[in-house]
Amino acid sequence: MAGSGQAPLREGDDVLLRVRRLVVEFPGRSHRTVHAVSDVSFDVRRGETLGLVGESGSGKSTTGLAVMRLQVATSGQIEFDGTDVISADHDTLRGMRSRFQMVFQDPIAALNPRRTVRNIVAEPLRIWAEHGRIDRDEQVAKMLDAVGLDAGLVGGRRPHEFSGGQAQRISIARALILEPDLLVCDEPVSSLDVSVQAQILNLLRDMKARYGLTMIFISHDLAVVKNVSDRLAVMYLGKLCEIGDAEAVYSAPAHPYTNALLASVPRLGGGQEGPPLTGELPSPTDPPSGCRFRTRCPRATDICAEVEPEMRPVGEDHHVACHHPTVGSDQASLDDDELAIGDLAFAPPGAADSRK
């Protein structure tokens, strides 16, 4: 499952973000290094949504933070519209900051508790000083309305007065007020109720269409990202194990780990397609040799411990890092009509109160 190699990278001028051999490591206790992200390569085209999924501890959030340069990368390249984010100096990075924004997992913790909603959303405009006071107020009111909040009712209130779903709408408004090109969403619905998750997913879909956004949507839940992703990348213990067109990965997953994740998703009517993944994630300070998934993989053989698999194509825009990819009857799958959240998440307008 190691996922080394740059085989998934695509050519073309329409690639907005290109990540090459990204490595992020942290010093640990007793001089042991935490290998959070190890040799990860992927790209995102303009207007595309990449779903980045995996269990807790897989390195997906660290990857998102490194893309934003909120976390310093140990090595590798992160090119945003042709400019290397990792090596960019202060002035260059500052000039790029308004073009990529992030929505964090905990909406309440992400908002300043001492500021009003109006000030929180207007802060990016004040920092960039591109708008006068009256113009800022108009922009804030329009943006709050776009995310389903009435500026007259919520503008003077503070974050603790809102539910998790409302607070996440405020976070999205703040992130989009400068109309960025790239939006990184780090598990934006994981702390919300299922019905509210659906509303936020609908909102992000609408915002993507309205502002022409390119998105990275990070989640541990394959069902959540099913209908929002154009492309899917699956991570395990700091490595990519499978990446490709979302429909191809969901309908014909080639990696045993992806199969296990899909099989464990609850279906409408109860039950699961297969047994959930068992066993604990190995320590990132001492990852297994060869394929990092081999200690939990039912298909592992001697070669999996000895040789690190490279990314290789298994279809058009579909790559996997596995010595023994799954085929045919071994594959799990996930259809729209089986999802407990799929139909709800993309219900027609008016089916649910969008302001909760």
C-alpha cells in the first residue's frame, strides 16, 4: 500500500495544485520520528473536488495543513498555480494567501469567541484593505446571505450563540469572502448531526458552483464524500494507497484497504456489505516494512513485507499501490441508493431547512 511514485500526476495547464513527494515528519520522544506524511503525490485540476479519505491518523489533515502551509513540510513540492508554496518567501506567500482558504473541523473553536459574526467575516477584507467600510459591510451581508444566514439577525452575535451547523456556515462565509481559487475543507461535517451534515454538503456544492471553486474535501467517511468528489484519494498511515476518478474507485476499488472501508459503510435498511476493518493502526513512529497495510491485510504475502509497492495504473485515471489488487467478486462497492446520507445530502432545495 505504500503509494510511492508520481504515476497519478496528470499533465495540462488546468492543474491548479500539484503535490510531489510530500513528506511531513515530527520529532517524537526518545529521538523517534513521527512519519505523518510519507512521499505523497497528487494533483487537483481547476474546478475539481478531490476527496481525501482515510482513518484517523492516516495523515490526511496534516496533508491539508501542509498544502495551506499552516504546517511546514519536511520535503517535497507543493505547486499552487505554478508557484512552489514550500519554498516561497514571505512576500510571495502573502500575495498568494487570499487565493487558498481553509474550513476547519471544529467550527466553534475556529471562530474568535470575542468577535461578532460581522467582524469575523469582515476580517479578511480588512487585512487586505481592498474595500472601504461601506463596501465591506455590503460584502459581508451578501456572503452571510449566500450561506443561509441573515446578517441583520446574526451580525452582532458571537460564536457561542450558534449551533455547530450555523457556526460552520460562518466559517465558510469567512473562507469565501475573498473569493479564493482553492478551498481546503478539513472534515467540515464530522462534528455535526446527519441532517445538518446534509445541509452543509449542499451548501458547499452550491458555493463551488457559484464561485468556481477548486476543493480538497478531507473526511474519514466515504459515504460523506461520495457525492461531492470528482476524484478520490485514499490514505493509510501517511501514504496514498489508491487514487482515481471517484466513480471508478467507488464502483471498482482495487486496494484491499479501500474495499474494507467501503464494506464497512452502513447501508440503508441496516447491515453492511462486509465485516468492518479490524486491528489497530500501526505506530507512525515505526511503520511496517514494505506495504504499510500488510499487518491488517487478508491478502498479504511475503513480498508485501519485503517490497514497497509503487503506484500503478489499473484503469483510466485509476491508480493503486498494491501487490495483490482486488478484482471481480472481491470488490466492495457503494451505490447512491444504499447510502444513509447520500439521498439526504443532495435533497432538492426546500426539502430541509437550510438555516439550521
